[in-house]
Amino acid sequence: MPTTDEETGVYDRQWSASWSGARKERIMIPEIVVGIDVSKNELACSLCDRTQRPLAQRTFPNTAEGVAQIARWARPEAAWVLEPTGRYSLQAVAHGRAAGRTVLLAPPREAKQFLRSLNVRAKTDTIDSAGLALFALSRPLRPYPLRTEVHEEIAQLVKTRKSLSKALATMSQQCRSMPYSKSVLEPAMAAIRAQMRQADVRLGQLVRTSPELSSARQLARIHGVGPVTAAAVASCLSARDFTHPDQFVAFIGLDVRVVQSGGSSSNRGLTKHGDAELRRLLYCCAQSSLRSRGSPFVMQYEREREKGLSTTAALCAVARKMARVCWAIHVRKVAYDPERVYHRPPRSDVAEVVAQSDEQANVGA
């Protein structure tokens, strides 16, 4: 995955040896799978193997005892596969791992397309569980990620703050369009602002007291990045092991979708796969960086506009660059230096040899 920015500074080096090894790593497809369709009250389960036929099907209650029953009912070597359904699936994941089972994550969009390709005329929880099992047997899936208590609190605070901000914006528009209701809306707006300040204070406390969020202080120094975005990005980077900045860019859906067919090839915007909230925050940071004094991202924005990109596309390119800078600061534990964002220092001979070997390995792959 080559970088799409024109400038590749110290924060945008070529593939490292560790990333080259990670690309070659293969996640094994299990021999037998339990597909679990999660709902509020029930867990519909289907046990399937490589014959792609359900060996057994049963429905359990979505409780701790129900998950324990699944562990006793299914074979110990069977991997569990679930779609993320918020808090309804967390109990099954946590208790399944505690029981020593392998729990895999089925990406919702890909799983939905796979189930649609089966051309089944009915749709029930049991049929969906069998489809999830077949989906896990057809491709490698990654383990279901579980957030720590700190990361979960950060995610909930950021999501809550977004809802409060959206409500505040709606009320502000209503004050302008309905002046007679201003006296009623202003106390509610003041209360919302107080709640947002309370959320900001709690985010600051978590950043100061959590060692895994120590990079948030440096991330907040990036032009256009505020404390909320810094805490959210630091939480994401510390919760997952991104060995290359392009992995982080793809995780938040800022990577460019390439469409190639025959002799034609084109870029069709962003993939928009992954964390939509982080993508929104970094896009807002890109907008803010253009108004920051001494921001190194202004020149890139102007260059992208001169190439004919729209305002939105140019801002997305800036947000993509900011994501790479955030990754470098967190992984390499360095201070933010605006002069190094688009400047590549001279490499040593050893580094050049490693880079050339990585490039050759990528071409061969």
C-alpha cells in the first residue's frame, strides 16, 4: 500500500522489516466453527465444519449461564465467530475467552454481503448463525478485540460528547430560526455546555493518569488537534498494534479506494471502512489546522487544491497525513516537530539497504 501524499517525510518512511513480516503472516482458518447470531435475549448458534453443513443448531439465552451452556455444548476446539452488536455481544466474547475458546470477529459489512450471496429465501437468527459459521470457514478472521476499562471509558466519553455537540448545534440553529423559543432553549444549551466541560475534564484526568495514553500530550501539540481528538487517537493506537502508518490510515477509512479494470485505473474516493468517529475527528482537525498559525499542513492543502482536488478531497489528504504523524509520534515516542512533518532526514547506508530489501520483498509479494 504505497502512500498517497506527495511528501513522504520522516513520519512516512518505507515499509519496515517488521511490517514486511506482518504482511506475510497468515491467520489460519479454523476446522470447525460455532456461528453465533446475537440478539438482546438470545444467542442462536450453529456448529459447522469444512463440509459446510450444520452439525448442530441450538438457541441459548444471552446470559452468563447461556454462554456457559454454549461452552459445554460446542466442541472445545471450535472457534466462535460473532458480529459486533454493542453491549449485547460483549458478554459472550468475555465469557467465551474466559472459557478458553477462540473468539473471532466477523466484519458486519463483509458478513452481510456474504450472507446475501448465499441466496437464502428466508431470514432467521438460526440461518444467520449458520451463515456466520460458513463465513468464518471461507476466509481468515481476526480475534474479537476487547477494550480495557480505560479505552472503553474514552470511547464512551467521546461518543457522548459527540451527541452533546450535535444537540447543541441543533438548538443553536433553532434559536436563530425560532427567536420566541430562545428563552426556553438557552438554559438547555447552558446545561449541555456544562456537561461537555465535565466530559472534557474527565478525558483530561484519564490522559494524565493512564500510562497508555501518555502520547496524547504530544498529539495535542499537532496543529489543529485538540485534547479530545488526542485522547481518542492515543486510545486507538495504544489498544491496537499498528506496525505501519498505512494500517492506521486504513483502520479509520482514510485510505483511497483504487478501481482497476482492463486498461483503466482510477481512484474512487475513500474506502470509509473502519472507525467513522476517528475519521470525522481527524477531518475536523484538518479544517482547524488551516486556521492555525505556523501549521505545516497549509502548504499541502494548497498543493492538493492546485492539482485540481476539491476542498473535501484536499482536506482528506491533510487528515491522512495527520493520521500518519499521530502514528509516528505514538509508536516512536518522539516530540511533535512541525519542521519534520514533510522533511526526510538523510539515511545511513544500513537504513538504505534495509529499505531496498523491504521494497524488493513487497514487489515479490
